[in-house]
Amino acid sequence: MGNVGLLFVGAVLFINGLLLLGKVDARAGAVFNLFVGALQVLTPTYLIFTANDDPLKILAASGIYLFGFTYLYVGVGLLADLDSTGVGYYSLFVAIAALGYSFVNFRLLKDYPFGVIWLYWAFLWFLFFVLLGLKKDEIKVYTGWVTAIEGWVTGVIPAGLLLSGYWKHPTEIAIALAAFGVVVFTGLWLPTRRTPRPTSAAPRVGGAGAPT
């Protein structure tokens, strides 16, 4: 069940990346965020209730709520045209928590690919904090590309491999994911980052222009 949710995490990240890049209407993207947000709250609730008090299963399921509440928050914020600050600072919380879940996957669960994937998510949610919380609009295009790419690399592709039984050779997958992330996201930085306009006021990144 968690792998199905992971598939739709990839889908919503792809949609939200396109939203940041101006390819998807904000209100249309908001509806999909609400769909996936609801799924990502129901899924861990079911997994926790059926975990038979297994602390590792409960720990693994608990991280899914971070995504569910993000997408619900974003969906409501877009529809209501709210300022992005709340989502931005919640994203900082998620980024820090994701580092903890990365450690858990590396040390306790011995799941090295998802240890790396949680680092991807920590980086992405930190970008959301900078973009939406600190209002650094100059990284909007960069964040859009990172979001769309992570939708496939951390969501759709792993979910497809897990669901079909082809998720094998975890050490090699972890190394490949780490190398891909460093090379691609470093390479994207200069061509996508905009020079901020000289102004005394921070640019507003809120309402319909503030997807995650």
C-alpha cells in the first residue's frame, strides 16, 4: 500500500514542478494536491493501525504524514489564495525531519536507497522553505525543475520497480541515486537561477504562485 502512495507522491511532485514552471494552472494543481494529500494521510493511518505495535513499521509509516500534510496545506493555500509563509516554514520542519528519516533508513532499517531518497526530499523541502518561506523568488525555476525531476527519481520510478518486483541491488541503487542527484542538481543551478532584481522589498511568492 505504501508503494502505491509513493507512486502518487511522484505524480504530485511532477505536477507541482510544472506548476512552478508555469505549465500548470494553480487552481487545477491544487485539486490534485488535495487528492494526494488525503491519500497520504489515510495510507499511514492504515499502516500504523495494522502494524501490530511494531515500532519500526510505525516509524516507517509515520514519515508519510509529512507529505500528506504538505499537499493538503498547499492545495488549500492555492484555492484560498493564501500567503506561502506557513507552507514555507512547515517545509523547513519537513526538511529537518527528513534528515532524521534518512538516518533511520541508513542505520536502523538498512534501506540504503531510501536513505538517499530521504536526503533528496530534505533538499527539496529546504528549497521550498527558501522559496516560499523566505520569498527568494530567484530560485523558483530551479526549484520547479528539481521538484519535477524528483517526482520521477524518488517517486514514480522507485514505486514502479517496487510494485513490479524489480527493486534489487540496493547498494548499487543508492550509489547511483547519490551520484545522479549531485551531478544533475548541481548542473541545473547556474542555468536556472535568476539574478534577483534590485529592490528593498522581498518579492512576494504567495497565493496562486506558491505551489510545492
